[in-house]
Amino acid sequence: MDFQVAFNLAMSFIFIGTGWAIRAIYDGMNNLKKDQITLERELASNYVRKDDYRQDIQEVKQILSQIFNKLDNKADK
């Protein structure tokens, strides 16, 4: 086996290994993108958005304020 054949075989194995690694990384990135899309859909349906939470907390604060005002009026009598 002369040098050229050995060199060609070595380069072939290097290119095969590099191609396999690039393909594995590419497939992994695609799987991560799919998982991210799925997670975004689940987050939208399972968790409260920030602005909705603020509105609800504002309503609760108003109700508590009314209750405290009534208690203060009762305590004054």
C-alpha cells in the first residue's frame, strides 16, 4: 500500500467522521427547535400572562381596599 492510498483512506475516514458529526449537530438543533415550539405552545395554554396577572392583582387590591374601608368605618362607630 503506497502513501497515496493510505492518505486517501485516512482522508475518507476523516470526512466521514466530520460529516457524521455535522449531521448529528444539525439533527440535534432541529429537535431543539421542535421542543421549543412545543414548549411555547404549552406555556401559552398553561400559565398566566403577565398583563392578565396584573389586572387580577389590581382587582384583588381594590376589593381589599373596600373591605379595609368598611372595617375602618365599623371601628369608628
